[in-house]
Amino acid sequence: MNYTKFKTNSHKLVSGLLGSIFLISLIGCNETSDIQKLPQRNYQLVWSDEFNGLANVSPDATKWVFETGGGGWGNAEYEVYTNSTANVSTNGKGSLAITATKVPTTPNPTYYSGRIITKGLFTKTYGRFEARIKLPYGPGIWPAFWILGANKDSLDANMKTIGWPQCGEIDIMEMNGSKPNIINGTVHGPGYSGGASITKSFGLLNDRYDTDYHVFAIEWGKDYIDFFVDNTLYQELTPSSVTGNWVFNDHPFYILLNLAVGGNYVTGPTDQTPFPQTMLVDYVRVYDEVK
């Protein structure tokens, strides 16, 4: 498609059918669904990275910043994030490779991986955020494409620091590598974070996310967030969907791509988890809605 401008399809498959796909893939159940019409939205590209660089080159420093270090990242993750091209680099074939590696150490192995963000370089309020990604797999593997409120760690009107989840988080795609046919789309905010987050799964039928690229996207407006896989709508959220304050209507967010090893979402890797693990990102694109 021409990615500078496009329109979303007015008819999308919605939760009933996606629930069917999920159930069929897991337990062989079947159910019918309806077709729902969405308002037609026109979008124009405002930011992108196509990752068309030479092999073994770090991502564009005018677009991405490395986040480095270990310490669990609030999720009991195992990995240490680095700025090495061994963990984040273009592959010379039009994709960015975010790679998790395992180094034998005593008493436990050490894992290294990559995490890049657009904080301080690009933020956006509302629009369509999408990435085309081929995912890794295996117990303890946790790839993610997400956006986080850029007001995190700033001061509110009462001079109090805005933390997480008050800043808001939208996980456009995250996957538990032990279930390579299922991804989740999730939001975190005050009153619905961590294990109480608002989330929904999208399962592939007779397929897996590690065998080919798939497009993961949200369309986000003041009072809605719609989640898509390959342009199939599988979750619609509005302020009435959440159990606390809707914190997605008043400030910009920045983009994150990372590949975690271990953590509360996936538990730890096992001896059967193969390494290295690579998350291949064909592109990331952000569009503004044209009224």
C-alpha cells in the first residue's frame, strides 16, 4: 500500500470472531460473530523508520535512544539492555534486529538484549501507530511494541511528580514466547495496571507469529483506542472500558521497542529456550488523522 496516505476499511472483524479464532486455536470451539462498521478514518504519514540501513549498524540516532541497564525494569526481567550492535542493529535486509543473547556465567547465565525509545526525539498525541514485526519464540521470551506517556517523571499542576501508571501505557503488542500463536493488546493506567490491566488476546489459527511478519497497530483518539493485527480489529476501548481514570486524552506518548528475557508476564527461560532470540522489525510508522 501507499503508506503516505491511506484510509482504514469501514468493515472490520471484531471481538466475537476474534474470540472464535482464539478458542478454535486453543480448544477447538466454534462460534459466530457479527461484522461491525467503524467510522472511516483518513491518515497521513508523519513519522517513520524503515530500517533500510547497512547490516550491523545502530538505529538512527535522530529517531531512537537506547535505554540500557538491568535491575528488572519493574517487571523482574532477567536481561541487561545494551547499546551494542550485537543486540540492536539493522540487518542489511530492511529490518531492525533486536537480539537477546545468553552468556554462560556462574551461578546463573547472563542475558543481554535491546530496548530503544523515541523519548526526547518524537512524541505524538493520537493517530495510528503501527509496526510490522516478526516475533521470536520460547519460554521466557517477551517481545513488545508499546507507547508510554511522555509526561512520566514531570510535575503536575500540584507540583507532584507524575509516575507510572498515571502517565498511561498502551501495549500495542506483547507476547509470551511460550505461546507463539497469541499476542496481547493492553492498557495500563491508575486503577488498572500490572496484573489488573485491561487486556485482550488475539490468536492465530494454525499459524504462529514467529513464522512471518505481521502488522500490529492501534488507532487512538481522545475517547477511543482500537487494536489491530494485520488490519483486523480485535479490541475497542473507551473511557467506560477502564476501571479508573482514562489517561489517554491529554498528552503525547513516545514509542518503545524491546525484547525482554524473563519477567512477571512470562516467568523465566528454560533450558529448552533457544538463544539467540531475534525480534525483526520491518518498519515503524505513525500517522495523523486528517479530518
